[in-house]
Amino acid sequence: MSRGAVDVVRGVVLPRPDGGTTAPMDLHLAGGRVGTVVPSSGTRGNSTSGRVLDAGGRLALPGLVDAHVHAGGAVLDAGVQHALLRQGVTAVVTGADGVGFAPSDRTAYEWACGYFAGIDGEHPRFSGGTLAQLLATYDGATAVNVAALVPHGTVRRLVVGTEQRPARPAEVDRMVRVARQAFAEGAVGLSTGLEYVPAAWADEAELVALARVAAEHGLPHVSHMRGYEAAAVPALAELFRLAAASGVATHVSHLHGPAAAITGVLDDARAGGLDVTFDSYPYLQGSSILAMVALPTWLPLADPDATIAALDAPALARRLRDHLAGLDDLWHRVTLAWVPGLDPDEGDVAGRRLVDVAARWGVAPADAALRVLRASRLRAACVFAQPDTNDADAVRTLANHPAHLGGSDAIYQPVGAGACAGRPHPRGWGAFARFLAEHVRTGGDWTWHDAVEHLSARAARRFGLADRGSLEAGSVADVVLVDPLAVADRATYDRPRTPAVGIDDVLVAGVPVLTHGELTGRRPGRGLRPSVRAGHPTPPAVPAGTEGAP
């Protein structure tokens, strides 16, 4: 295979809207886009030559779009690019949960890197600045395309600092100006992390003002809600109030059970005219920083030094003890993923349950958690089993909802580490391959056309990336060749960095970036900007009995 762009992808089959697949077709490419799609001139096995890629009858999908992934800096790492491409992911949406690299100054950037050290880490080519400057760092530097949200928490840190209070009117006005500039420079939405700081201290007036900026551009408010599980329904109600007041489209991050209550609320909102979508991942365990899971937001979590001092403050001891006592149901569900700064004499704790670490240390689980948080300066990351309100049936129910998009919520920290360094969640190496395997190859509840909708086309529409999500003439030539009988995830909680199988060849803008399962070294990825105002990804649900109503 030439290292240049491909002219023809020969002998592919394509998904059809009726659930079947086409006869073999040839994709003729030009200028990084699909030119024509015509009946195949013939296949020649699985070999490649010149500027023709012989697909050998494999299924061709448009590049998959990860709607929620923590890879704003990690995507520049070759190992992370390999993990994404082996799943067919050619574009990622970054800056989720209200914390991202831009817009920022040096102080806000360093805060974001420190607070989300166990989630996003650092960006190796950026140290604060505008969103346009951030997007420019991806051009020609990665094999994968990168879109960015406006992170409310970082903007708030830039304007308000670490104070635990609602923003004042003048501060809200400044945040609106900062957000408006970021949208003008190419942001694909606004993100909030309402369980994280400093968004936890924002009132609805502040959030509505910023949501209106996203609405002006036809782009969504993407939110890690103020609560999940038992708190999911009231948390959704808050998002819907913001949407009604601002006119913004709503996209809910990493939604999971209880499915019955959630789908009922979602369907009612959509039937009432709200533009609502969500993403989910196909696992029963989540991952985040231990500080978010274990510590109350009344601590000054935006300032690690102040928080660590507060953990030892006699005046707060009883209040903190009462909070930790209420987490007895949590500790046995937590596995430590990454604990930087821990004394080697404490032992290797990555991949070990918190209760087992506590037993080894001879302390209570709450005290073990505090020791980990102090040693890591709040940077420790963890994997945690979700409560019984989420089960396999709930995961499948949500994945089949018409408002569903695929999102891995992948965390790659520590980036560039060997296989034994840290124990991240396997979803970064397997989520999209697992979707394809469980819902199409073995599950049968999606067709391949459905898979394109869930994992590519809806996200492209939601974030205004109008020339992606299909392989029709004129679309960007992000092409994923899939062996439909072999695609599967291989990453496990014990071996999370194991690549997926069944996707060995991927083009980005017509350029081979993955060949025979290995990176080619080509880097045609770029920072993505909305090409049009975003549209409604799926029609609102129609209440039963009203299908014929005017």
C-alpha cells in the first residue's frame, strides 16, 4: 500500500437501510472525500497495491464517532490512536464533564490538568489559550480527528477562580463572552459537570446564560448531570428546565440505569418538543477520580492544597466522618486504577479493590481512601461497579433507544505507560467493538445500518459534523473496513490495554492510518469544527395514539 491517499476502495459491502447489505461496491475517493459509489469492478482477495485498497468483501462503515472520551491530550499518543482505530473510531469529542484544556489561561489550564490528572492528564503541545489554538494542535499531529466542547468548569475557573459560590452577574457576562468566542472558533457544544467542581456551585441562571450561547449556534449542552442512579430523574429534570429556559438541545453524558424510569422521562421530554439525546457505554462499571466518588463538594475540591489541609482540620472532622460513614455501600465496589505519589512501601495498589487494600494496611476502607487521596494529591483514579439499579438489561435497553449515541467515556491515564502501569477501565480499548459485537454480530438487536446510526451518524448530526457519518458521495472519506464475523473487544479489567479485533484497515480523509492492524504513521487527523448548524439527530418520540394528529 502506498503511503499516499487511496483512490479506490474496491470490493466493499455497505449497510442498507432495510437491514441488509449491498452487493460488492467500489468507493472512488478524491480530495479526501467519497466521489462516487459504484458496483465493484471485481475483487482480488485481500491484497493491496498502488492507490487501490482491495477490501476483499469486507463491510465498510463510515468512521465511528466517540461522543464522550477523555482523550484531549491522549489522542496525540500513538498507543491511544491504535486503541481507537482498532475499534473503528476516527473522530472523538473532547472536553466533556465541564473540564477541558481551552479556553483558558495558564492558571486555568494547570487547574484542569491537576483536577483531572487521573482523567484527562496534560496536553503535550498546549499550555493554555484559545479554543482555536487548541484545535490547531491536532492538525497533522494525530491519525484521529478531534472536536472540542466548551468546558464550563474551566471557563468558570478562568473567570471566578476557586470560590464556592454562584457567579456574580458581571462574571456570568464575562463567561458568556468567553464561550461565545470559543463557539466562533469551532466548539461543537457546551459541557457541564454538575457533580464536579466548580460547576456544582453554579446556579441555574448561570447555566441558562451559557446554554443560550450554545443554542445560538444550534449546538448542544452536554452534561454530566448532578446525579445518577436514584438521583437521575431529578437530575434530568434540571437539564430539561435549562433547555426550556434557553432553547438549547440537551445531550446527557454516560447515562445508565434505572432504565425504566429514565426512558420514561426521556420519552416524555422528547414528546414535549425538547431535543434530547444521550450517550452510554456497554459496561456495568464506571470510572472517575476517587475525589469525586468519595469526597463531598463542600470541601474546596478545586484547590488540592486546601482540600488536603481540610481533611485534617479538627473543625471538619465530625462532618467529614459523617459523610464517609454514609459511603459504606460504596467501598466494596471501588477498585483503584491509578495512584500517583503513593510510597512504594505501601505496595502496588492499582487493580486492587479498596477494601482489600484497606485490609492489607490494617485500616478501615474510609481511612484507606483518605490515605490514597492525600498521597496522590486528589489525583487518584478508580473503577467502580455501579449499583443494582444498573444491570445488563438496562444497558441494552438504553443502547436500543432512538436517542442513543455511542460514547466510551474512556480514560487513558497514565498515557504511554506499559501494560502494568495503572489499571484503567477497558472501555477505552473495547467499547465500540463491544457495541458492534454484542448488538450486531451476536445480539441481533441492531442491523449494520443501526450500528452506523448509533455509533457515527447521530453523533455527526448532534455536533454539526454534516460531512461525516455516512459514505455517500461528498462525505469525508473516513472509511472503516470490518470483518463482521470477527469484530470483538478483547480488553478486560485485568488486561485493559488489549486492542480489539476484526478491524484491521482504516482510512482517515482517504489516507491509510491503520493497515493490517498496525498504525501506518500517517497523521491526517485535524481539529474539527461544525460544518453546519447541528440538527435534531432523531425525531422526537410520538405519544401513543397521536401518530395521525396534526
